[in-house]
Amino acid sequence: QVHLVGSGGGVLQPGGTLVCSCVASRIIFKIYNVCWYRQDPGKHRELFANSTTRGATNYTNSVKRRFTISRENDESTVYLQMNSLKREDTDDYLCNVFLNGLSYGNYWGQGTQVTVSS
């Protein structure tokens, strides 16, 4: 059974820095695209960063130049470096991996909570 385990969330002040990670098991990680989503309770899930199998990255404007997604295929891990955190970044952060153009091979990690508060 495929597992994605997210970690690294916490409580910190505005302007702070945090790194979250998500480790996958039982998949050939390098062939999967990886994404980070975030979600408030009762709100939609927002895709804000992704990395293709070739390492190309994309970000929404809300996190561009503050957040960095990266992947270590040998470790089956995707990272999320978050700088200059704002209160509005408070959310549950989830990792996702998927295969392009296929109806299978889409897996989610459990969320890790990030709270930005003074």
C-alpha cells in the first residue's frame, strides 16, 4: 500500500520560516509529479506549488518568491520551504503525487498544520 507521510508543520510568527516534507513509500517516486495543496476547514483545497518529473516548478502568485518546492528522488521526498510567512498562510498543508494522463496513481499525504500567529 502506498503511503505519503507529511511532516514539519508548526506554529510560528509572521515573517518566519518553515520547511515541510512528505515522504513516499511503495512507489517509483521519480516518475510522479508532486504537488503541495493547502486547505482551510470548510474551504476549497488550493493547489499552490507543483514540480514535474523533470523538476520544473510552478507556483501561484500568493506564494511565488516566498515558497520553494523541491524533490529528492533518491529519498522519495518532496520538500516545501516557506519563507516570509503571513497569517493568511495558516492552513493544513497536504502533499500529492500523480502520474500524468492516467486515472490511477494519484495519492495524498495526510495534512500537516501550519499556523502563523503573533
